[in-house]
Amino acid sequence: MLGGLRVWFYGLSKKLTKSFFHDKGKNNRIVLVGRNGQEKIAKPKDLRNIKIKFTGDNNLLKIHLPCDLRCSCFAFRCNNSVIEIGGYSHVTFDIDCIADESGVFVGEHCYCGGAEMVCCGNKIEIGNNCMFSNEILFLDDTHSILSYKNNRVLNKNKPVLKIGNHVWIGKKVTLLKNASVPDDCIVGYGSLVTKKILEKHTILAGSPARIVKTGITWHSLNPQSYTPQKAKGMPV
């Protein structure tokens, strides 16, 4: 028996009262991983209050327990793709893998109020101890821009869109295919991240996003409540 399966995996938001499972492909798997690393192939009856749709082959959804998926939706319109969610995370994701060999990898102890990810053959990697607000977009190019002379594709997607450890992303942030945010950063409300940011311990803001403050860190406790003593031992 996998520890945390029924308490956490079933303990999802009540906004979505019915689950949805659709599999038109072959060799697609949903794997639940317990605290001790034990793996179990999930069956549709194990899934409640989330939506999962497979229309390709050889795809994998791997969920590390305990995990609260809060009405998430996972769609695999492709082949040989992977979505993996780390344990002790409380997230609402709408992830759409639309090209072969796509991948989304989320670390442990993450919180997300609502993020949409469109993955078109690249990888999206999110580190541990991240905190995301809602209405966040991770976007690939889903249509081709071609050279008028020779039809060469000009906008091939980058291999990895990466978010480091301990990153706080504010509401209505959009991250494009070239984006990368390093460890211990904050991305401000409504920002558009279009490139790879290298400097840690910074605040990013604007459209396109730029560094507006350096030498920072952050904690999930509100400013009025924060003390080093209260923060001690908390994951974020």
C-alpha cells in the first residue's frame, strides 16, 4: 500500500466534482510513487477530481505522493512524453503536451494556484520549493514560422525552459520558450519573461522582464507575520 495515496491523492479541490479519464492510445501509464519509492500503476478508479487524456502512445504521468493536484488537467496529444509531479506539492496545472518527446518535471514542496503549460517537444523543468500564483502561462511556439525562400523553420523551440529552486512567480506572468529563471528569484505581477536570466537572488519585473532588485530572498509568510523563528523549519 502506498503511503499517502488516499489521504492526499483523493483530497483534491471540490470545484471539480467528477474525474475524466480518456485513453485512445497504447502503452500509456499513470504511475503513483509512494514515500518509500514504491511504484504502483494507477487505474481509473484511483483517480478522482482530475482530468487525464491520452491520444498518443507510450506516454507517462508520474505522481509522487503525497500530492494534492487541485483539479489539474493533463493532456497527451503526442507520443513518448512525460509529466512528473514531485511529492508534497499542492498544485493546479493545465498541461498540454502536443508534440512527441515533450516533458514537464516539477520538483517537491511546490505550490501553484493555477498555471497553464503548452509543451511542444521541449522540456519544462521546475525546481523544489517554488511558489506560483495563478493565471501563469508557460508557452512554446505551436505553429511554424518559415523562411519565404526555402521553407526552413525559423522558430524551433529551445530544449529546456527552466525554473530553479525556491522561485516565486506572481499572478499573470508569462514565460516564453527562451525563458529561464535561476534559484531564489521573484517574478513580479504580469511580467513577460522572454530570455535566460543568470543572476540569482533577484526580482524580475516588466514586459519584457528585467532585473529590478538584487540581493534578495523570500519566504511564504506574510511580512507582518515573518520572523526567523516562525520561518524555521518551514519548507518555503
